[in-house]
Amino acid sequence: MQDAIDKRNERDRIAHSIVKRWNVHYMSEEEILEARKKQQDEQQAQEILDRLARVAAEEEEKKQREIDAAVRQQIEEERARLQKEEADETISDDKLSAILGEKSPERKETPQAAEVSQEVETPQVVEKQTDSGEQVPEVIEATVETEQE
């Protein structure tokens, strides 16, 4: 049992203590459960936002990789096209020899056609008799086609 002196001592101790009674907030069980639930809900919401941010960052990174791949593909196609154009613009050995030899590729004969028919000019010697009765050799030029095998 407390008497008046014990009550006065308790009031003095509380008055001189760091934690004051009027600063302490007493909560009921329902308020404590509600505060815990609210804290858990906020934590879950933050986890969901973090997960969504990660997914969005991954999708953005994936899109960026696709864009980079498409740009690289276009660069490679352009480079290949330019190399092809350069190759077309360069003069090949056949074209160079045709230009230097002043022969067009269309006018060249195939080796088989050149072997099959070839015109050869062979002179022929014929003896003719003059008015005085002498035999004089006379050269006649003739064109003869021969086939080579």
C-alpha cells in the first residue's frame, strides 16, 4: 500500500526522469496491429516498385541492344554495298587488257573458232609463156581457207 510519501516520491522521480509520462503514447492492440499492417503494406509496395523498375530497366536495355544490332546490321550492309561498288568500279585484268589492246570483249574470237577456220594466204607460182616463147614464172596470190585439227 502506498501512502502519501510514496506517491510524492514517485511523482518526483517521474518529473526528474528523461521519459515524461505525458510524452509516452500508449497504443491499443488494434492500433499496433494496424501500424504493423500499414508498415508491411508499404514495404510490399516498395518491393513491387523496385521489381517494376528492374523489369523496365531490363526491357529498356533489351530495346537498346536491338537498336544497336539493327544499326550494326545497317552499317555492315552499307559497308558491303560500298565495297561491291568499289569492286565494280575497279578495272579487272580482262578489261585492262582489252582497253590496252584496243579490243573489245565482244570482238574477241573464241579459241575454238579461231582454230576451226583460219584464212591463209599462200602464193602460187604459175609459168606463163611470153610472146617470144620463153617460160616466165608468175606469182599469183590466192586466199585459201584451211581447217586445223
